[in-house]
Amino acid sequence: MELINIEGTPKTPTITMNAESGVIDIKGRSIPENSIEFYKPIVDWLEEYAKTPASKTVVNVQLEYFNTSSSKCILDVFKKLEVLKKNNNDVIINWYYEEDDEDMLEAGEDYESIIKVPFKMIQIVD
Amino acid sequence: MSVFLDQCYEHMNKGEVIVAYKGTIGADIITNTLSLVELKLEDIDVQNAVKKKLYNILVESLQNLYHHVDVPLNNGKSDDCKSNFGIFILSKLDDAFRISTGNFIHHDRIPVIKGKIDKINSLSEEELKEFYKFVLNNQKFSEKGGGGLGLIDMARKSGNKLDYKFFKYSDDFEFFNLTVVINAPSNLN
């Protein structure tokens, strides 16, 4: 499968997706006006990936900011991972948040309560 | 600018202005405003957590405006009628920041907007969290790309009630003003 490597912008995150290693990184800011367009290739990639996934899928989400439009798309991404997990694959979501950013921690906990995939909340300490 | 909009602006304008804008709302204006505000916040002495909250809520406010300003107002009454017109003001109060946005809306939409904000304002912190999760998980995107979560998120992150006012402009249109306050206790040194 093709490697996905999207460079970040002031409004969109850096995304790398490696089907071979099973590691997916989403990092930076996600505040585009139209996030559906931005996230479509990512959701499509995951759908394809789910057919022959790596033995373990590790998703690292390290966002500084995300808007509510992105929050729906991130949920769509997580729903694809939920399907993967349901098919007896090993999946984990590492949700990073800065020490003083309670809103980001809470956002991670919101997803954790909706999505049936193990989450690990990781505090970033400067 | 018309007397009507001057009055709306005066109502919205409180505290010490950090950024204020009146005119066409487009993606570029939002992008530029966000970088400008980020730069200005560097010089303001408040906790990082407050700056983050403020930035987050500002993104939602401006994008909310962006998604809802395109009401056709071509009834030829005056220059106000240009579509995509909006106002936003970010200001600093003694121990808070204040974000006020305004745009024209068709009279018919008032009950829906009012109902939505009143509902949000009636919820406790815990209820707001549950409502957010419900909408996140159950509601489809609107045509404009809004997820219906913006207002809930603004109320939740600010921890304050959303303040709104409608100014009657014509038989068909009103100017909708939404204000959210973000508490910012002074840094204790």
C-alpha cells in the first residue's frame, strides 16, 4: 500500500500512514474550514488498509488545536479503527495532550467513551 | 457604514480592542486574523491554558461566522445588503476576553438559532458534555460543512453562557450578535 505523507500547514496537521509498520501519526493543528475534503484520503486509506492490516496498528494523535468540523472527521477515522479492532486486530490510540491543556485531555476522553478501541492518554511534559 | 451597523458595532464593542473587523468574511480573512491574534497573544500576560482556550473559541466563532454569513441580502436597501458581511471584535476586559461576532440572518431562522442557544445555556457542565458527544456521534454534517457542534463547543470550553441579541434591520432580516466571554484570571507572579 502507498505510504501517506502529508505535510502540515497552519490549518492542517502533518499525517504519516505506514501500512507496513502499522504506525499512523497525526500531529499539529486541524482547523480547516472544510475538513471533510482534507480527511477523505485518510479515511479511504484506512478502509483499504483494513483489508490487510499490520499485526499491530498504533495511532499517535498529537494535536495542538482542532476545530469542531475536524472533530467529526477524527471520529470517522476512529470509527475505521474500531472496525479493525472488531475484526480481532490489535489497535491502540495514543492521545497526546500538553500538561496544562485540560480541554485536549477531555476531548480524548470523549472519543474514548464513544469508540471501542483502547486509548492511552499521554501527557507531554516540556 | 450605515447608522444601523454603527449601532450594532457600538453594542458589540466593549473593553480594550485586540482585533476588530467589519466587512466581507472569507477564508483568507479568518486565516490572517488567527495568525494576527496568535502574535498579539504572545505579548499578553495570561496563562497558556487560557490562550489556548481563547484561540480555540476564536476559531469556532470565526468559522461559525464564515459558514453562516452567506445570506443573500440583495433587497437593494443599502450597502449593508452585501452578502458575506460580518463583524467580529476580540477584546480584553479586566479579567476576561470577549469575542463578539455579528451577521445578518433571515427572520425565519431566528427561532432555530434562539432555540439552540437557549438549550445550550440551560445545560449544566456535565449535560453539555453529554450533548456534545451525542451531536458528535449522531449528527451529519450540514451542507455548509458545519457540524452543529460549534456553539456547544464554545459554551463548553468557555464555561460561560452564550450571550446573543437580534437587531431588527428590515421586515426580512435581522442582525444576529453572538458574544462569548473567556475568563482570564491575571497571572499570579
